[in-house]
Amino acid sequence: MKKRDPQTLLSDIRHHAELGIRIAATATRDQFLADEPMQLALTRVIEVIGEAAGRLDQDTKNRLSDVPWHEIIAMRHILAHAYDILDLDRLWETAMDDLPKLVEVTAAEITRLDEVNT
């Protein structure tokens, strides 16, 4: 597997967080809980976020120490390997509360990296 640079991984995280926000914005919590295709879509974007987070180098994670990297990666493992204990309410809360913050932090770091690299 080709190693990806932190800026690309952060871009992947931001992109998928934005997708998750857009998915969640189309429904209420009750609609989400009743919509299996929406649940699967949100599960997938959060899995990708967790996978990309797991590939980030430790220096980047340390620089963005306010981001709960361990929890993001742990959620990805639950979604991928422990699907039978998935908490849909927690998935919804992640989309509504955590993804917007993740977009903000990753966008700022991408901008910073752009400035450093030019």
C-alpha cells in the first residue's frame, strides 16, 4: 500500500466529514434511525475517516491534539469489525456534533500546510 502524505489524508478526512454532514442534514434523527441506506452511507464515511486517521503520522496527530484520534480510529474498528454492537444514536451524534468540528480543524491544518509548502 502506498503511503499517503498528511495533507492528502487530512483532505480525505475533511471530504468524508463533509459528506457525512450532508447525509445527516437530509433527515431528522428519527428519519435516520428508520433509514437503513442512510445508516449504511453514514457508516461508510465514518469508516473512511477512521481509516485515514489511522494512517496519519504521529506528528500530525500531536499537532492536532484536540482531535480525539484514538476515538475516531476506535469507532472505525467498531464499524468494520463489531457491526453487531453499533449504536445508531452514537453514529448520529457523531455526524451532528463531531464531524463539523473535524471539518473545521482539518481545513485549518490543510491551509497551514499549503502555506508551509508554498
